[in-house]
Amino acid sequence: MIERIMRLKQERDAVILAHNYQRPEIQDIADFVGDSLALAIQASETDADVILFCGVDFMAESAAILNPDKMVLIPDTDARCPMAAMITEQKLIEMKRTYPDALVVCYVNTSASVKAESDICCTSANAVEVVNSLDCEEVIFVPDKNLALYAARFTDKKVMPWDGYCPTHHQILASDITDAKKRHPDAEVLVHPECRPETIDLADGVYGTEGMIRHVRASRSDEFIIGTESGMLHRLEREFPEKRFYAVSDYTICPPMKMVTLLEVVRSLENLEHVVTIPEDVQKKAKDALDRMLEVKRES
């Protein structure tokens, strides 16, 4: 299957993007592996005719928003982010009416229609930068309350979070951190900003997945407890084979992120399925929000 994928990729002039939480074998056949921000940037810069996105629904939508003239494929249409489903366009419109002076920061883990109703997008890697870049006193932050509360620690703005969360990160408890420290007393603890505040308080470092890579590269430590989705361990072990990495618990798995398989990648490239399409009016407004986010990244 891997040989077929490599052949089909050339025939279709395709690039394969994979998130850090994908299965190991999917990461290994991808042209680029990264977090939401890195993949959004890569999607906006690629010259390929076809973008095959191995991730969940909102990620493929973001690639399609940034590349309206390219074909964007998602191998499994059932790979849907549960947090993205916690906020809808209509609910956001209602919240904007409640806080008319606030600007909307929209985590990329949202649908295209929600992005279209937002002023700017952010990822876990740049949420603090994005919030502080806005010329306003009040910020509506959707949909992740944990990331909103984390960003609020580093700004004077009033941050009003939507009551959404990532099920995988939200279930990492403070007790999981203390238990992991007992098992690995010499290990640094790195957690994702989508975790609960009390979990974050026990960490040595709080990073998105690319931030974790940078931290491990610069750290003198040899052992790390990783408080994020388990797929991240594969990339860390591949890039830093001399170091040891431990999952914070046995249940840090995002089922939708594991749905894409090699067979589905083959079928997607062979049949050019499933094509991600965004209505033109939604695409334009959502692209404005994503472009503003990328501009913040370029200026930082």
C-alpha cells in the first residue's frame, strides 16, 4: 500500500499532510507532519494540485479555505472533531449579540461557518499572540474554554470563553500528572494548553505539539511525560531516539484522529475522494479570519 501511495502521489501531483496525532504509519508516509498552525501554513504555500489531509474535518476544511483553486481530499469523512461540534454558527451569532463590543477569536478547531463569523482564528501555538494582537478590551473565545482560560493568564483583556472542550485533553486530570511523576520522578512534564487549569498548574511546560518538539530539542532532560494525544509520542520518539517519552495516562487517545488508515489514503488518491467543498461566501469570510491569524504569525 505504501508503494501504491507513493506512485499515486506522483500521478496526482499530490502532497500529503498529517497531524501529529495521526497513526504512526500515516505520519510516516506524509510529506509534512505538524500541528494545526504548521499544516495551515504548509497548505497555504504548497504548489501541489491535490492536498490530501490526514486529520479531522476542520483541518481539511481549513486547507480548502486557504486553497480554493486546489483539490483538497479527506480520506475519512467520519473523522470529525468533537470539540468543533460544540459550537455552531448560530450559537456564535447569539453570543456576539450579547457582547457587541467584543471581537471573536476562533480556535481553528471549528467549522468553516463558525470561522466565517469570527474576526480572527488561532491555534494552541499562537492563541496568546492572537488575543494580544487585537485592538479591543473584550474577546469572545470559541470553542475551547481551557485554551481560553490559558490565554487569559497572559493578557489584560477580558476573555469570555465558550463552554467547549477537547474530550481527550479535558480528561487528563491533575491526579494523572501526580501519578505519572511518581512513576517517572526525573521526567519533565509537558502538557497541552487544552488541558484543565489545575492540570496545567502542575506542568513544567505548556505547549502546543510543535512547541513540545522545540522544547525537547533544547532541553537537557532525557525523560518527558507528555500530556497530549498519544500520537505525539511517535513523532517525538522518531525525532529524538536518544530520549524517553511517557504518555501521561493510557486514555490520551482521540478516536477520530485514528480513523484514517493506509487503505483509505490509497482509495482517496485513486478515486479522488472525498473532496472538501466550502460555499463561496463562507470560504471568503473564513479565509479572512485565517489570513489574519497567519499575518500575526508572520509578524511575531
